[in-house]
Amino acid sequence: MKDREKYTDVLHTETIHGVDITVRETQQCVILEFDGELNQTSLKKKYPHDLQKTYAKEMVQVINYKPFPNTPTVTQRALVLGTGGGVIPSYLYRNTQMNITTVDIFDLRHIGETYFHMPNDDDRITCVVNDAFEFVDTCTTQYDYIFVDIFGPSGTPPQFKSKQFYDNLNRINKGYIAFNTFVTQRNYEEYMKLLRDNFEDIYEQYKKLGRYSKNHIAFCK
């Protein structure tokens, strides 16, 4: 990994489902890595409650895109698929009154709370350890906002770009779904057709399909 010599310390390491999970520290940041390559989460130590990565900043803008106001009797629900270090649920916790459910195949809550300032509040944050595809397949709860931020070593796993997955999301979605998807220039048109075939309302919030970044952020319903 580039700039490895700049890391000052290994704060934590463990293996889950055969994946090496490491928390590293630089002079300015704390970083969560998968298998020593995938920089999954990054947090600036000086501003621990701010989102650092551009994709995360863009994803949370869905709550401002077409907001649904809270009422005294109704609390909004958010579903975050792909927890990582917990920076998105942490942002929602501190900047909204939503109740938040996170789903990840890795049990990373202890890492989020210990190293990435994820709040320890069982009343508002529920962390589910499960495959996100299986979770939405059997889910009966509806959510005002859904965040899909699931990556593997080769990008977004194919089952998370399938009609079955999208149908299940539409079934449990009341508001908008924010997708962070690995998209290249080569498959961009194919991906946009996939979204158009499965959603009526699509807004491209952000796309950077260059050599080093292939993040595409879309808000859909």
C-alpha cells in the first residue's frame, strides 16, 4: 500500500471471515483497512466528528435532497448497509434525530466505538451482523432513508446490483436510497440503465470515474 511508511502505529488487528482487518494511525488520521489494501474508513483526529472522505460527504446529502420532516410522533428510520468504521451512522446520529440500523457481515461495532467515535447508544443505533443481501430479503421494516455502501476487493459485489436486491430495497424504502457504487467509464452506461430499469426517480449526486476513484453516488426511489 502506498505511503505505508507514513503510518505511525497499528492500533488494532483481527481476522474475520478470513479477512485481515487493521486499524492504523498516521499523524493526522485513523484508518480502517481490509486485507492491507482497501482503505475502508478514514477519520481526521483533529476533527473526529467530520466526514473526511468525499463519497461519505456526498452520500449523506440525501437527507437534504428531498427531506422528510420529523414530527413529534414519528421518528425517521435510516438503514445503513455496510457499516465499516461507522462514520455514516455516526454522522446521522449527531446531525438528525433518526433511529439507525446498520448491517454488515463483519462485526465491527467495537472498532467503530473504540477508534472512530461511533456513539454507544443502543436506543438509537442497532448494529446487525448479517449479510446485507439476506437482511433486505427478509426485512419487514420500512425506512425513510437507506444507504448502500458495500464494497469488496473487486468493487461492488454483483448481487448488490441485481433486480432481486433492488426490488427488496424498493419494498422497504419510504424515501430515498443513497447508493455508493464502484463504476468505471466502461460500464457507466450499463449501470445507469440498470438504475433506470429499477427506479423511477434517479439523481446523480456525484461521480468520479477516473484512474484512482470510481465512486458513483446516486439517490433513487
